[in-house]
Amino acid sequence: MINIHVDDASNEQKVKEIILSFNDTGKTYWKKRNTIKVFDFEDKQWNVKSFKVPHLINRFAYKYVRGSKARRSFEHGKNILAKGILTPKPIGYVEYSNLIGLEESFYVSENLNYDLKFENLFDENYPDRVNILEQFTEFTYQLHENEIHSFDHSKGNTLMIKKPDGSYDFYLVDLNRMKFEKMDYQQRIDNFNRLGLTPSMIEIIGSKYAAITGLDKAKVISDITASCDKFHEFKYRKMRWKKKFGMSLAPGSGQ
């Protein structure tokens, strides 16, 4: 059984053609647990994310309880755009399923030709680095104020485009793991811990976040540092457990 959902009916046939030929066509951009490909047609480029086939319990849940990752990506994309936060325009999603549950799912969006990712800013000599980090902090604050709690707010999931006036547009990607909820102080602080920040980056981001919110700068910097250290320790323990027992442990939130 196939379910194709698009906002614009004129795109349905093209989406179907792309998915049917997904394994044999398109330019592969990413291939690990999930696969991302870019497809050219006419004067457009579409980005298609193929999600890994879930295990049996999630196959049932994604069809009958929660909705697939592709569906959630699409719906979250439309929701954050409505809140004034940028993300590549959602086109639609496709789900293959049977009576047991979901088999495959695909999220389709417009492809974004961006200038840099957050991970570029780990180079301390990157041009305009401090300004970009401060603007990124403002972007993160806007996520928090708009009650967008992204559980994948990590270094590869914000794309940036430099504008003629020297400011930057920030686009949120990898959208399936988020909640729309009012965030308390600790949740906001913890939202920085997946970025893998260096001490100098924490200093810049913490100082800017404190300035925006009116909070004590030393406390914000200290709390971000502690949160990052705690998350790093969790990842280290997780790697040790996986190596020792061959099993996967994951944080409970958003899974």
C-alpha cells in the first residue's frame, strides 16, 4: 500500500516517479542510516530523504499511533514555517505500508543551496565567525520563543545563507524529532548540548543568549558548559555500552 501526500496536486505524479526510481536515479548527498538524494527536473531541485525501515514495534507505531518520520517531517516543516522559522519548503511525503505497519517512508522538500553549516564554525579562523555565532544564538532564541523544541539541534542541522547586508538566514533541517511546547530555562540550556561546542563557542553563545534574555552571563555560560559536559559523558557511556554489549541505547526524549 502506498500513500502519497502533497499540498500541490500538480506535484503528485512527479513525486511518485521520483520515489519509484529512487534507488537508480538522483544524486546521493548522504547515505548512512538514512539516505538523502537530490533530484533535478525542469528548473527545480528537490531533496528526498529516505528513512531507514523501522524495527517491528516502530513499524506498527509509525502507521497506527505516531505517524511516520516522513509525515512528521512534513507536518513539522509546515508548522515552523507558519511560525516564521525558515526550513526548505515541504513538498510532500510518501509511505509504503502493509497490515503489519510501515515499511518505507520518504520526505520531499525543495533543495536549498546554502553557503555554510554550523559545523563550519568550528574553524576559529572562519570569516565573520563571531557574528555568525551570535546570529545563530538569536535564531536559537527565536526557536525557543516560538515553542519549537528540536531534539536534533545539532551541528549539521542548521543551514545558513549569507544575505547582501551581511546578515544570515538560518534554515532548520532534520525535522522529525521535535515538540511544540513551552520550554523552561533548563530545556533551553540543554538545547545547545548536541552542538559539540568548544569553550570559545560556549563563551560567545552564552554571552549572547544572556544579553538577549537579560540573564546573568556567568550563570548562562556555566550552565551551558555543564550541560555540554553531561551530554558528552552520556555519549561516552553509550559508546562503551554499545561496544561491550552490542546494543543501542538512546535518550528517551523524542524517540
